[in-house]
Amino acid sequence: MIISESELLNRMSPERLRHTLSCAESAVKLAERHGADEKYALDAALLHDITRDLSFKNQLKICREHDIILSDIHKKSPALLHAITGSVIAKTEFSAPDPVCDAIRWHTTGRAGMTLLEKIIWVADFIEPGRTGEHVKAVRDAAFSDIDRALLLGIDATIRYLILKSGYIDTDTVEARNEVLKTRKELF
Ligand SMILES: [Fe+2]
Ligand SMILES: [Fe+2]
């Protein structure tokens, strides 16, 4: 393991640790099912929320220290920022390989051109056993047979949720959705 349970607990709440470990379990199962690298899936899931419980101020500090230029939206959104700072910490503190850092970087918004590992981490984060609700069940049902379909259902549910609460929809999320539609026309 790239990080121990006790080290995770030093950096996050017990509830976040539970989510992280459940996400790791789902990610490894999905990697096994879809033929992705299981160690990468495990490491990316274990580190995906490594900065989620850091203060916003400390996350901005990480960005400054690593010369990361943030958009105005990122400067206001802890939910989006933790994917960026998480991937930085994965690289600098844990020497995680690039595919793992990329899976962490895109686990919140998705993006066009997602790798299989990136899709697996996005979906595992969405379906881990602690997540509940009708829309989660549909994604979970699809996840082991068709990862693209699961991703699309999950993105659709996320966009619907963001619209309902008048939230910002990241353009990367829209691009991730459109690419699945383009490459898997038969799905819909
Ligand atoms: Fe996250
Ligand atoms: Fe998460």
C-alpha cells in the first residue's frame, strides 16, 4: 500500500477514512473486472481524497508552492481544488506514478480522454458501498458490465444535481460526458 491506514487517519476524518477504504475496495474490484492495473487503482483510490479535509487556505498554499495557476472558479471551490492538490501531494510526497496522479486529478470533474484507470476511480468514488440513492444504484449496476455507461449515468446524475442546486458545472465534466456520447453512440 502506498499509504497506511494510520497515516490516512492522520490526514482525514474517520468518516473520510471509511469512504477512502470503501472506494479502494470498489476500485480494485473494478480494475480486476475491466483489466486495469490493480495496484494503480488501489493507490489512486487510497490517495484520491488525501487533501479533502485540509483547510481551503492550506490547499491554496500547496498550489502556490507548486506554481499551479488556478482559474477563478478553482479559487472559490474546495470541492474542485482537492483533486488538484491531491494529485500534487500524491506526486511530491508519495512519488505516485503519473497514471495514478492523473486519476486523482480528474476524480471529481472527469475530462475528455479519460483513461480506463481514471474512469474506474471516478466510478468507484461514486458507487462505494457507503453511497446511497436510486441514481447510485443505477451506476453501481452498470459499473461491472460497462464502465462507460456507468460513467455517463454518474455524470448525468451529477449534472442534474448541480442544476437543481444552481451549482457550477465544470466544462471538463461536460467534455467528459460528450466524449462518452461520441465514442459510445450505441449507448443512447
Ligand atoms: Fe474527492
Ligand atoms: Fe471521494
